[in-house]
Amino acid sequence: MTATALHDFDFLIGRWAVTHRRLVQRLQGSDAWETFSSTGTVWALPGGVSNFDTLVAEDWRPGWVGMSYRIYHPPTDRWSIYWMTNDGGGMDAASGRLDPPVVGRFQGDEGVFEGEDRIDGRPVRVRYRWLRRGPAAARWEQAFSADGGQSWETNWVMDFERLSAEMVPLGPTPTVAPATEATAVTGHEVVELRQYTLHPGRRDALVELFDREFVETQEAVGMAVLGQFRDLDAPDRFVWLRGFESLAARGPALAAFYDGPVWQRHRDGANATMVDSDDVRLLRPAWPGAGLPMAGCRRAAGPVRMALPRPLSVCVLPLREPAGPALRQVCRETISAQWTAAGAQVLGWYVTEPAPNDFPRLPVREGEPVVVGIAAWPAGPAPDATAAGWRALEPLVAPWLAGPVQWLRLCPTARSALPG
């Protein structure tokens, strides 16, 4: 066993922000590339001769997870790398067996790994090329050859940038844990709808930090993290919902968290991702029973969601004056019925909480009454806000509107409890 080959992938252990360029059509002479981002995590497995990683790319394909398994073979002084995805990639559909690996090792800072595969029934040779670029950066390239290695077409490039130690402290090899109850708080009399504008390319970093550090720690002091989401139409917007038993409980709970050790330790990392965090609506259920149904909602224990997510649609109706009985009836009966007929599950209706903000350290939009409707769709692509007659409903509420309706299409993060 040579120490050099055994430690080829030590540099990769940890967490990474990954930028992708991927050829849309392969071995067809295409030059159309798609770009997207993901978060990657690499763990060394017990025994010292293997490692495992996940790539989560919610902005590209919600619910998609790519995975690699690498194992070192001492007699040949080579690594074998297997690639698979949670939608069946890397596995023979008929037999259930993993596709053959690529095999190779590093020479200096370059590693080359090759193997055989079939693409659309066509035999091809596959090459992975790894480039180490110091302790905080790396590049991976994939290329195919249809002529036995005489010529190659590069079709996927990933650039890795290590997430800082403050953002992602490494721990022991994780174990698979069961999903956890979403929240210990029930009967959310007050809910915050929080929309954050982020610096370009920083959303995945905030999602990773939030899902890891800010969920259970907020709930431990009496709040409920109802759901956290990527906006599908605004790549630099992060949206989340937070609930409280009552307005009286809100101030003490917020003080306990924001004066507590977890926020103090991670606030600089979180704030560094944000341009604006003041777009906040303080809401209450529009009528008894109109609040989000959290009973039985469970969230993933770790950063990988195994089931496809259910997208959410949220509409924010800006009003001339606080919502009265007539508007609430239109929302409760007419609009809810039409959304249900379109295939959505209506989750909740909210109106502005009229009481003053009792925690001025965190601004909210006061003096701007709204009605907010929230609905979930079946797992799969989120319908456009113009689909299923959603915008056709605006004339029903036009007499009460003070401005354009805001339509949000949201994809839950891996650890979001909603839509459940």
C-alpha cells in the first residue's frame, strides 16, 4: 500500500460550494451548456480506504441528489469511483446493479480515472479528471469518448470552493437518522413571512447554515420553524416562515435566540450572505382554523432529502385597508375552491397582525395590510403563477387591492417541515 495513493482524496473531505457547467446534449456536436450550483459534502468512511459524497442541487432539479463512492484497492494502488443519483442514475434498471466504476489515481495534483459505460445504448469510454488547487479549491471534469479514447468530449465541469470552517465545522462520520417532528409549538397564533435578498451566488451557503444551525435551536426557545424555501423565480431570494404561540410569546423567544450562543457564533456568517433581511410580514390566521396544518409534519434529520419535494405557491395581496369579512369570505370559499380544483392543497390563509412590532431589533412591514394565501402542489415541477387560473383570480380581489399581487413559487430546502 503506498501512502501517496491512499491519501489521494484527503483534500476533498469537507463541505463545498460547487459551480457546474454541464453540456445539455452529449456526443451530438452540441455546444449548449447549462450552469447551476450545488452544495457538496464529502465524508471519509471508517477503515481509511473509502469515502462518500453527496451533491444537492435544488436550484437545478429540486429533490435531486448526486452521490459518489470511492474505494482504494491496495494491490493495484488504484481508486474505483462509482456514481449514482437518487433518481436511478448510475444503476442498471433491469438488474439493480451499479454501473461499472472509473478507475485510476493521482499523479501530483492531477488525477485521471477511466472506465466503460453505455450512453443511450451506445458504448462509450468515460474519463474523470480531478485537479487539486490547494486546500480550498478543486476542479472535476467528465468527458466521454465514442472512439475508444482517440478523441474526447468534455461534458460536465464542477468547480469546488471550500466552505469556511465557521460555516461548516466538520464532525464525525454522520449516521442516518430518522426524520424528526417539525416543531414542539402548536397553535401558531402569530407567523412571520420572511423574504431575504442575498448576495449573488450566496443562497446555498445560507441554506446550508440555516438548516444545520438555526432550526432546532430556535425551536428550543419556543419558536417554530415552519418552513424554509428557495424562490424558484429569484435565485438570490430565501424565504422562510416562523411561528409563535402568541404575540406575547414572540418577544421573549426572539430575545432568547438572538442573544443566545448559536446566533452569536454564526451571525456574521449568516449576515455576510444577505443584502436585505427586512422584508418581513407579521401575520395571524385569517379565520379560526386557517393556519398552517403542522400536525404530523416531519423534517429530514440531515442535509439530504430522500423524497421529491412538494413545491409551494404563496400569494401576497396588498390591501387598501385591513381585510374585512367580505374579502375573507372570497378567499375562504371562492379562491380556495378554485385552487383545489387546479390540483393544489390549500394550506393556510393569513392577514396582517395589527399589533405593533414588539421586537424592534427585527423590523417588520407595518402599516401595509395584506392577505397571504399558501398552497402546496404534488411533487414535481412547480406550476407557473400564471397557470391553473391563478392570475385569473385577481379580478375577484381587485376592489381591495392597493398594488400588484406578489406571487412566489417556492421549493422547500432539505430540512423544511412544510409542505410535509
